[in-house]
Amino acid sequence: MIKEGQFTIIEGKTFQVVRIEDEFAYLHNVETYMGRPRKMLLSRVPYFDESGQLIVPEIKKTQIPRRKLISKINIREIAKEKTDKQVSKKAIMFIEEQVRFLCEYLIINADETADKHNHTRIGPEHVSHVQFPELNTEVCIDHKKYIEDGL
């Protein structure tokens, strides 16, 4: 079985295993290393043995593990993963308010989309993709005053 960091060939393209998580291998195309990694069941990823021979595993009927629903977002945990800087409580509060607004906006928009297509249930196909313009790199004093006024 393939391990993290090893290379493989799929459909004539070379991929590197970026990480292995929950029975899935995440593969990056070595030509570009851009975009999202390709997600593939670990049991189906071809690998090289000690002699350098490419081994293509027999495709067995494999049950795909279900993803767990995690509906709570821990902003402090995300901040610790993404930066070494300290993130203030007020910054966390402001980000939480922005995320809440974004969720409300996405759900309202998805509801309208489902209504437009006469669907009775909102699915991922109704939720619009969020595209961000270039983010502002200026310090926003108004944000600091805004969050302090709410305390």
C-alpha cells in the first residue's frame, strides 16, 4: 500500500501523496502542485514496490466511509493552525460575527434557489460558492470600535 510522500502514476500523470486520512489518499499532480489535491480511496491507489514495479491494486467493491457532520466551527483552533501570532478575543468575536452573517446569507440564498426550482429540501447544489475579491490589507479601526461597542 502507498505511503505519505510517495509517488504514483495514474492515467499517465505523476502524483505525490500529500496526506493520508480516513482511508483516503490525497494526491497532488507533480506538474503543477496547484489546486485541490485529488482524493482517492487508499485501497485503489497504484504504488511502486521495492523493485520499482508499478502495482495496480485489484479494484474490490469497497464501502466508502461516510463523512462525519461537524457543524461547529472553532475559530480559535483554526487561528492556531494558520498563524503563529496571537489572535485577540475581540478579533475572534468579530470573525465569528462575520461567519454567522455569511452562513445566514448562504442559507437565505439557498432557500430562494430551492424555491425557484420547486425543491422542498435544501441541498449542497442550492448553496452558492463564495468567491472572495482581493482581501483588504489595511487596518480597519472601525471594526475595532464596532466590536468594542457590542461588549
